Amino acid sequence: MFCVPSTAIGAIMNITKGGLVLFSANSNSSCMELSKRIAERLGVEMGKVQVYQEPNRETRVQIQESVRGKDVFIIQTVSKDVNTTIMELLIMVYACKTSCAKSIIGVIPYFPYSKQCKMRKRGSIVSKLLASMMCKAGLTHLITMDLHQKEIQGFFNIPVDNLRASPFLLQYIQEEIPDYRNAVIVAKSPASAKRAQSFAERLRLGIAVIHGEAQDAESDMVDGRHSPPTAKNVAAIHPSLEIPMLIPKEKPPITVVGDVGGRIAIIVDDIIDDVDSFLAAAETLKERGAYKIFVMATHGLLSSDAPRLIEESAIDEVVVTNTIPHEIQKLQCPKIKTVDISMILSEAIRRIHNGESMSYLFRNIGLDD
């Protein structure tokens, strides 16, 4: 009887195990630039797929090559039509699942609806809903970057790799800001102080925090919170029980904790979308004596009139990564600069496909980063 050596069997299994397929789930061609950069770094061609909108606005996905037994990576960058973007991703994931793909990994550099990750009044935690939909569609792994809140990872019942863009932004500061040693890292609100502290400690710089800026107004008078209980409910409450009322917040006057006089101010955050708070912070820093102001953020949504407002503001430069396409905004505002993060995404894809450890991509990253 003819016997095949065990090494030969192993070689045959490796050959038939299946390869890597890279898809872009965007029907919008302007959103495919990042996918092309990742494919070029990996030395592979983009998978053949058609994603388009029917005349009735329904999304249709046609996969035009076999994905059976393969590791499928679906890259989805968020366009302005965020809901269409989500449906494109979900339909493509489900199409790969029903085509017997071995694993389906979503590469979503900016996770949409990430700001809606907490319960507010009678709203809902939309991030949890979106995570459940992705898992139900057939996603087996998620690669993302700088989630608005790290706790969003807990909404998934699949592995989530939350990569960081800070090494690329730190490198930009060191290489593109000549006098960065005279800079101070600024948090535009106490909520972003941890991120600012992380940048400051790595660059060996000082930190400043702006406190007292306008917060999101929440009117409790319109949702029934101050309405008195009905007589039926009052009778059910013990007469001696008086529930103490929480003291309402008062916005203090704007103050800057830290010295920015005669320094370069570098404001850091994860998302820059509505720029009003950044413009207000820049004006405050100018009044306190900062002579140059930079804004650094991972995700540059830059919605509505953001480019025009930035161009007319005291901000000298806005630096964002290419997790979200913003070429049109750059044409409207030369102050907007882009840092390419395709390198870390392509390395994450390579490591997952080859079964290598991801810890190298998270070296020197602490719990607060």
C-alpha cells in the first residue's frame, strides 16, 4: 500500500487551506482609496465584487469570485451616507457567510455610531445594536481604530482589535513641528485629559486642560422628569421618605489649567466632527498667549461647514488620519493635513491571516491609552 509521508500531508493541507481575499464594501469610489493602499502594502489584488444601489435605493452586493474556505477581509470606510455604509457592510458579510467563507473579518477603521454608546434619557445604545447586527450577519473578527469608548469592545461576542493611531500622530509631531519641544499638549475638556496625558508623557511635554466650555445642553423640563407623581403613586410612598434631588450643574467660567503662554498648543482628541468646541478652545488658547495652535485627531469627519470654519479660525493646522476619506474637505481648507495609517491596518490583516500574535501592534500601550 502506498503511504504518503506526514510532512507531505502537512504540505497538502497548507496548500488547500485557503487564501486571503480582500474586499471593499463601498459603492462610493471616493471611499476606496484606503482599501487600495492596504492591498498595495499586502501585495494582493482587491477581490472582485460589485456593490451598488438599485433605483429604489436598495443595496445590492454581487461577489464575483469564490470565497469558499478563505479568510475574507472586508474593508469599510464610512461615507457621508453612514446608514448606506452600514447596510453595504452587513449585506456583504452575509453574502460571504452564505458562500462558505472560512472567516469574515471586518476592517472598519472608524466605527459608526460610536458616540451613541451610552444611555441618554429615553434613547438607546445604538453601538450595541450595531455590534449585534454585525455579529448576526456573520462577522467573526473586527479590526477597528481608536473607538470613542474602549468599552464598546464589550458589545461584541467576537474578537475585537482596537488599534491605535497615536504612534503615527506622535511621529507627525516630532517630524513636522520643528519647535515641538516648546509645545504643550491640550485637552479641550476634562473628558479628553487622559488622551492628552498619554501624548504629553510620550513626548516629555507639559499638559493643559480647558475647563468650563459649553457642554451639551440637556433640558429635563420637556421629558417629564420634573412632573409631580400622581396621587395614586404618592399614597404608595412612605410619608417619611423624601428622595433628595440632585443639585443641577452650573457651568463655571472658562479656565485653562496649565501654562500655554508663548507656547505651541497641540489639542488632541479622537474625533473632530462639529468643530465649534475646537474653535472655542483655540480662541481661549490665543487669549492665554499660545502663538501656534494645532489640532490632532484620529477620525476627521469634518461635517457641514467645518472646513470653512477651520480656515477662518485661529487654528493653524488640523491633522487627521485617513480612517475617513476627506479629500473634498482638504480642497476647501489647506490647513487640513492627512496621516496615512494603512501600514498598521495591513500589518494587522497579515498577522491575523497568518495566525501570528497581535501583541506587537499593542506594545507600550497602557490601559489608559
